[in-house]
Amino acid sequence: MAGVLIVSSTASPFPYAALATATYTQKAEITFDESTEITLDLNGSKTTGEDEIVRALAKAAGLADDSAKTQSFFELAKKLPTTTAFPELVASLDSLDDHLAFRAFLIGHDISAADLMVWGALKGSIKLVGLLKNNKHVHLNRWYAHVESLESTQLALASLIEAKSHKARTNKTAASFTLGLPNAKEGEVVTRFPPEPSGYLHIGHAKAAMLNQYFAKMYKGKLLIRFDDTNPTKERTEFEETILEDLALLDVHGDSISHTSDYFDQLYDLAVKIIKEGKAYADDTEQMQMRQERFDGIASKHRDDSVEDNLKHFEEMKKGTEEGLRWCIRAKMSVDNPNKALRDPVIYRCNILPHHRTGSTWKIYPTYDFACPIVDSLEGVTHALRTNEYRDRNPQYYWMIEALGLRPVFIWDFSRLNFIYTLLSKRKLHWFVNEGHVRGWDDPRFPTVRGIRRRGLTVEALQQFMVAQGPSQNIVSLEWDTLWTMNKKVIDPIAPRFWAVTKQDLVPVTISGAPEVPEIKTLPKHKKNPEVGEKKTVFAKSILIEQEDAASFEDNEEITLMDWGNAIVRSKKISASGKVESIEMELHLAGDFRKTKKKVTWLAVASDSNPLVEATLLDYDYLITKKKLEEEDDVKDFVTPSSEFREAALADANVKELKKGDIIQFERKGYYIFDGVASDGRHEFINIPDGRAASIASKASAAPEASKKARAAPSAPKASGTPVDTKMYEMNIVYGADDVLPKADTKMYGVSSIYQV
């Protein structure tokens, strides 16, 4: 490369076009320097300003085009990020969509500087990305996705992610992320996500699944979904169903679905082979004694048994005889290696319980550490991405590959995802379900995929967050604020606005000067984005406002009734307890809303022509009161006493149009996701945190205060065992006469099944 592009990873707006052009043209190396503005040093000449840098790189690569068309697209790219009016933004997107209706690129028959410049402008604006998600610009979306899928673009984005991770440049793993996967070739990369079908996916699994898909797409390769079903004691078909549904909710779609059990015959043959070659042996040492011997570096008394004896014992294990149940097979790696994972680990053990797929065919099953590297190799996996909690076992993985003479696989590891006040242990999550502290695995307080999606977390925000974690190897407990802040940026531009008032101590207001007969007007659901649609608002002489607003009004104070205009408070009736019972106001539409201190939401009093909707507003606390539980902590000692809060409310009739899973904003209250209609007919809305401190702080210490405004939910009925019917997701049959692939009909999210076997 002839030049150097210096850019700050924290620049706002970020110069995505310059970054993408540098990697596409290969005319400049990228250096991140947080203390300087964007600069290009090319052949001894310095250039500043993103548009000029893109021009310079394009010229050096022979992409330069000084036509009027190129100039107009550059001007559009500069204008888009600074445009605040939604009609103008939509008009610009409409124009681009029309232009691309019969074109692959903006200018000519190949990618140009104009394409990279406009793509960078769209990528750098969360509002524009949000508008594209509306899927109303088919041609523009197609073009945008293509430019972003280019290997050069993906490498550019990966380099930015690595820079934001604050890892040293000498860190080998970090460097590999900057350059992409080691030894990766476009069209040949195969990654895999191998969940055990023994529970529900949680946010930690989401990182692994999304990163595997990210790299598969980056290299135009394949993502395999493989169920690691080697333990009949824990695994069930139902969990396979729910895992596939969870992946669909994450927009993660594998190119094929397989099972470790598909390879039981090959795994058995390879176990016989490794025994015959003297690299494994049968052992009947008691479990506790074996654990202590491994810890102390003491060899098993059977370590040097003959091959014949080992094969004989393995045959008894295969039959599941009483004699066979005493034995296991251990790999002959080392007795006293400092890495205890290499001290003759168990690779086969007996289990006479029927397997959910193979029935009683097998009485012996391989361990994960034996099966995983073998099946990875057999299925063509090129890069095994997994959390660094397995790092001590990576040498074990490579030992298996070498000992059996199999095709090598590269391991790329990353830090496990942990959050404060959050449990990811399957065992502890099971306990919360069984003890009735939650209502099921899709409870909004749970870190399961279906729990966080039900709480209102979008796939877009999850993808941004997971990829932004980059190659960091640090195991830390993350705050939730960053994730919820990203989520707010995704939903804010497109969430329709409605009104709701809490029912407790509602105050009736009579307004003189208001129409005697209620009037209905059509207003936009989103003042800044008319594309969201329209709603009906009723204006009437009698309205309702919340007690908290009413109590703040002074006599003769001028306030603003939102979407209506100003009104003057003429009188208030106060009860003996100090509550406001009623208010008289005088409409003053000539008043200036910019001069009032109080802007309040309101609802016209319900009538036959204006039915209001009975609603429940739900908010949640963390399930535990300690940020991070230690190994010696008993979870029962740290359960939050009240973690669900319900508030009765009235909402405007427009919410009747909502579908389960729709995200909205109740103005002056926050963002909510519609959770459906309860058995009592109430519309239930779950509060979505917005990333601000107050929305994500633990409420445990403020529970007495919270109870003044809301009542804690009654205890949920205790679960009778697993799997749990979440009442939210229908389970389709995976095996049998029906279609093998579930359609992920979750009743809440419309997800298409695009798995191909």
C-alpha cells in the first residue's frame, strides 16, 4: 500500500466511506488514532475531509469519475447526515430507490466512489438505517446490503470493531480479527454453532451464534447448526425445537442442521482405532478417586493395560452390561501436564437411558471434548469459534485431531458475555422456573433469547452490540446500558407514539372553550416520521389527566395540553387527604407553547364514541440483588423480593390496532412492547429500558417506594419440570411425518423459516 489513512474510532459521524474506500482500493493502510482528525497521507501528499479522501483514493485506484453524476451523489452523501426533517430524508431514500430500480450500482456497471460515499452516509446515520428497516425501499436495500457484504467492507468494519475494543496491536487474536479469520478463503469458510439441546438459548449463546454467522457471511461461506446431543440424561427433542425458534428470533439461519448423533458410528470406530493404537485405555477407577488422581498427577492403575483388555472392556460398555457400566474410556495424553485438561480426560462413558433420537441403539456416548473436534473435521468446519472458557481445552482439541489423523480445524476464541445482576447458569435459571419466581423461560426478566426479545430488545441492536464486542479476551461483567442505548437508537425513529394515563387518582378536567361535541382529528403517529402512519385523537370538553401532573399546577398557571394547545388553570378542588379531585381550565389556543413549563398528556373522557382501553403497564427489576454471584454464594439468598411491577392505566383507542410484539412509545412514559391481551381483557405493555441510569438501575433498594406506585405481581405457579410451556411459543414436531424444519411460529414475532438441510 502506498498511503496511510489515519482516523479516530470515536469520530462522530464516523467516516465509513473513507474506511471502506481504503480497504476496497487497497491504496492505504488504516491506522486508528483517537487524538487526531481523519487524514490521508498518500504518496507524500496529505488530504483531509472525508469526501476529498475518498476522491483521492478513488483516483489512485483508477475509480475516479469527475462527472456531474458523481458530484451530485457526493453532495447527497454530505447532505444526508445533516438532514433532520423526516420528509426530506424519506424523499432522498425514495429518489435513490427509484434510481436503483434498474441498476446494480449508482453509476456505471461496477462499484464506484459514489457507491462507497453514499453507503457510508447511510451506514453512519441510525435514522436512515431505521428507515431502511421499514422495507419500503426494496432496490435501495438490495444495493446497500451488497456494498456492505463486500469482503473489503467487512474487513473495514472489523478493523473498526477491533479498534474500539481497546486491545493492544500486538495482541495476536486482536490482529487476526482486524485481518479477518486466519487462513480464510472466500467461499470456503465454514463455521458452526453447536448448542446442547438441554435448555433455552440465552444472551451468552446469542454472541456465539451471531459471531459465527457474521464470519460465515463475511467470507460468503456456510454456517452449520449442529446439536451436540451426546448426553441422554439432559437432552430432549423439545429443546431442539425451542433452540431453532430462538435462532430464528435472532435472525440467525444455518445452511444446514445436523446432530452429533448422526456420527455415532464414525465416533465409535475412531474410539476403537485410538484404543488399538495405544492412545486410549479403559478405566474403572471411582469418579472421586479419578478426580483426585488427575489433580495430583497420579497415573491410573489401568493406564498400561493391554489393548486386548481395553477393547474387551469397551465391548462390555457398548453392550451396557453390569460389568460395562463400571468402565469408561480415557485418552492417554499425560499424567502430570501443568494443563490439567490434558491429564487423561474421559472420552467415552456409559449411559443406558434411551436417547431422544437413537433410542436404545447405543449404551455408550462420546464426551463433548472427543466428539466436537472429530465432527468439526468431518463436517468440513474450517474455523471453530468458541468462548475462551475452553482455552485450556484447546490443546486437547488439537490432540484429538492429530491423534486420529483428521483434517485440522482452526480455533478462534473470544470472551464469554457476562452482565451485572444476571444469571446465565442453566442450573440456576431452572431453579427460578421451578420455584415460581418467573412465569416461564420467556419471562421478560430472564436473559434467555425469548426473554430479552419479549422485553423489547431488537435483533438490530443485538447484532450491533455483539459485533462491537470484537475480539476482546477480557472476561468482565458488562452493564446493560450500552445494549439498551443501542436498542433505543433502533426503535426511536420508527416507534409510533400513543398516550396512556395511570388510573390511580385520575383527575377529571373540564375545559371551557372546548367543543361541546367531541371532535376527532387525524394526527401522525410519529411527528418526525410521517411514514409511521396516522392515528385518531379525540378532543373534548371533559378530559382526564394524571394526579402527579394535576398536583403540580398552580392557580392561573398556563400549561400546554400536548397536541392541542395551551390552557389556563382556573380552579382546583382538593380533597381532605390533599389529592386533587377535579380541575377547571380555560382553553387558550393563542398562547405560546414555547413559554409554558409543563406539557402534559391527557385523554378525552370515555364515551360510546370514544372508548378507552384498559391497560396494564409492566416494569421489571433484576432477579438478583447482587451484581455478580460468587461460587460460594447461594442464589436463594440474593433473590429480589419483588421484581415485577404492574400499574393500571387507560390508553387511547389507537392501541387496539397493535399486534403482539409491536414496539411503541407512550409519550412522557417511555418505550413499551405490546405483550398481548390478558385473560381479564387488559392490554399489557412491557416497559423497554432506554439505557438511562434510572431505567436500568436495580430497584431492589427502592422497593418500598416502588410499591407506592405499583403492586408486585403475585407469585407465578411453580413449574412441574422441563421443558416448560412458555404459553408464548407453539412447538412444532421436528421429527416424524411433519416438515423437519420448524417454522418458528412464536405467536409474537413473524419469522420465516429459511433453514435448508
